[in-house]
Amino acid sequence: MDKHRRWTYSITKLVFWATIFAGAFLFFCFRSSPPSHSTTMKWGSSSNTPQWEKRVRLSARSRSGHLSVLVTGAAGFVGSHVSAALKRRGDGVVGLDNFNSYYDPSLKRARQKLLEQKGVFVMEGDINDEKLLKKLFDIVEFTHVMHLAAQAGVRYAMKNPGSYIHSNIAGLVTLFEACKSANPQPSIVWASSSSVYGLNSKVPFSEKDQTDQPASLYAATKKAGEEIAHTYNHIYGLSITGLRFFTVYGPWGRPDMAYFFFTKNILKGKPISVFQGSNNKSVARDFTYIDDIVKGCLGALDTAEKSTGSGGKKKKNAQLRVFNLGNTSPVPVTKLVSILEKLLKVKAKRNVLPLPTNGDVMFTHANISYAHKEFGYKPTTDLQTGLHKFVNWYLDYYSVSEKKIY
Ligand SMILES: O=C(O)[C@H]1O[C@H](OP(=O)(O)OP(=O)(O)OC[C@H]2O[C@@H](n3ccc(=O)[nH]c3=O)[C@H](O)[C@@H]2O)[C@H](O)[C@@H](O)[C@@H]1O
């Protein structure tokens, strides 16, 4: 090769590699800069950090003297209602949700959108993501964590036991670890479940009753959560309040729950399975309306004392509480169906089946005197009124006009 040709060859090679590098650079820049209005902005891409941090900070901003709350499971049923209520009264709220597909994620996205309109940023992320949690606590001094992210549902535990361990055990521990290391430590309020009473037969269920006969893996993981809470309170001085929710229902509810899919099936003319105990005994639940639950959650947050630890050690004993949040008036499932029939003006095709032994219990009934004493908890919505509100929402959300029903 003569001198001139070697020179031309080197230049061509240089231009080739420069083009490759420039292309790669532009590709990565473009890929990691989602539009600012994106509602699905995910945690994890380093170059969106300043924008992401800004949204977190803005969402966490509270009126003076108000709380700053990290709500996990914020795109969930209870989480979205609690987040909206906190924001309404001036608290700062940052939401976290993994938007999993246990039930229709589009419903979760719709809740997220609604919250966004109210100024609550619900980011997509998992409670098992240590780095994300650490980052959040580095950015914001959360005064409280409202932990509502969980794998719910008593019967699904037979199908996917791993998901209960992942969310309700591993996820809970990851969250507690992050809270214990945060400076200052937040106070924690989290969702346990009425299912921890399991096969107990003494009614109404009191927080003082023993809870060592869970009937489902779901119940067992919630019970385990209560024990794990005790440990983190004992060792690290975390202030922790567990709330045992009793079959929560209402607008924006969970499609995996009976009142929800009964409504769907009744409207479609499909049969529904109504469970019954032995000797024709009816199965009953202490159905609790979402607005009452929200009041209970806010009451628990407002009466939560500060955590007492720092640097991995507690300075003194911290508060540890468990409350029933129920309605105190169990209603047979057969009655629930009758109310729905009247509201929907459609007769249900009922298949009466024996109560499955894969997680269900015969009845639940809350004694709520402790929550009443501590923060004035007093449910005010009966099943008829609450279902009316649910049905109105359902018909509106799924745009089922009266004409289409008949
Ligand atoms: O209170 C609680 O802790 C629990 O309440 C509900 O669990 P569950 O009461 O079983 O709620 P549903 O699955 O909606 O069932 C309500 C009632 O309908 C009955 N049912 C359910 C499904 C069905 O096809 N037929 C039927 O008769 C059940 O036996 C139960 O008595 C939630 O799904 C749990 O996540 C929550 O933790």
C-alpha cells in the first residue's frame, strides 16, 4: 500500500468508528429520556433520575405540619383511596406499585391516572427492590409509611403460593429493612387481615384472641407479617401498626373479590357459585365499606407514635399495635347476592356449592372497640348503601347502560 492509500484507509476507519460511537451515544440518550408526562415512568434508568427525583419531591411535599407518606400498593384498591384521602387533607404522598397482573392492570392504571390528576405520583416499582427503597428514603424524609402492597386473595394461594411469600414475607422484610435504616425512621402502618383469625369460633373476633389457626397460606403470611413486625419493633425501635381489614368492598374495588365478579356475572347472565357450610349453614362476612376503612387508616396514621431507633439500634421501646377494622355486622353471602339482584334488577343464576376447604372460613365478625377507643373508628356504611355506591361506580366505569342490561 502506498502512503496515500494508507492515509485514505485510516481516515475511512476513523469515520466508520466515529459513526458507530455517535450512533450508540444517541441511541442511549434517546432511549433513557421518556417524555415528561409519562405516567408509566419506571425506576431504574439512571438518566431519568433528576426528572424522577423532581416528581418524587413534588409529590411528597406536604402542607406545613402535615405528614409525608410513602404509600405502597398505591394503585391498588385500598391504596388508591387512602392516597387520595391523604392528599386531600394536605399530606404529601408518594405512591409505589408494581402493577402486577394478578387482576386487570388497566384498572390499576386508571387509579394511577386519577391519583396523578390529584397530584400524587405513583411510580412503578417493587417493594422487594432495596435500591429503590433506599433511594426514596434518601430523597424524602417520610414521616410515615402506609404499607398496602400485598398479594391478596385467600383462594389464589393454592395456585400461586410463591407470590404470597414474595410479596407478603420477602417484600415486607425488605420494606422494614429500608425503614429501619432510614434516618429518621418513619412510623409504619400496614395491612394485615381478618383472615388471621382463621378457624377461631369465638365471636366477635378480638385482637386479644389467639391467632394460630390460619386456614390459607394467605392468612399464614399475614400472621407471619405480624410476628415479623414484632421483631423489627423489638430490635430496631420501629413504630408499627397492623390493621386487620375485614372484606373491604366499594367503588374501584378488586375484581377478584366475590361482590365484584358476582356483579359482572349477574349482568352477563352467567351463573355464580354461592358457597354454603355443612347443614345448609350460610357463610357470612363482616363486609366493610372502603370509606370506613380509609377513616381507620388515617386514624391509625395520625395516632402512630414516632419510631425510636437510629443507626440500627433502638433508643427506647417503640409503639406496636394491631387493630381490627371491620363493620361489626356480618352479612350472609346469600343476602349479598339478593342486594345485588335488586340493585342490578337482574335475577342471579345461583349455584349453591359446599364451602371449599382451600382457604375459606365460615364467618368473620370484628370487635372494633380498640380502634374506637384509640382513634374513634366508627363504621357508618351498611352493606346495602355501600353496594349501591359500588354498583353505580361499576356501571359507570364499565359503561353498562340500563339498556344494555336488559
Ligand atoms: O377480610 C379479609 O381479610 C380478606 O377479605 C377478602 O377475602 P374474603 O372474605 O374471602 O372475600 P371474597 O373472596 O370476596 O369472598 C367473600 C365471601 O364470598 C364467598 N364466595 C366467594 C367466591 C365465590 O365464588 N362464592 C362465594 O360464595 C366466600 O366464601 C366469602 O364468604 C379478601 O379477598 C382478602 O384479600 C382479605 O384479606
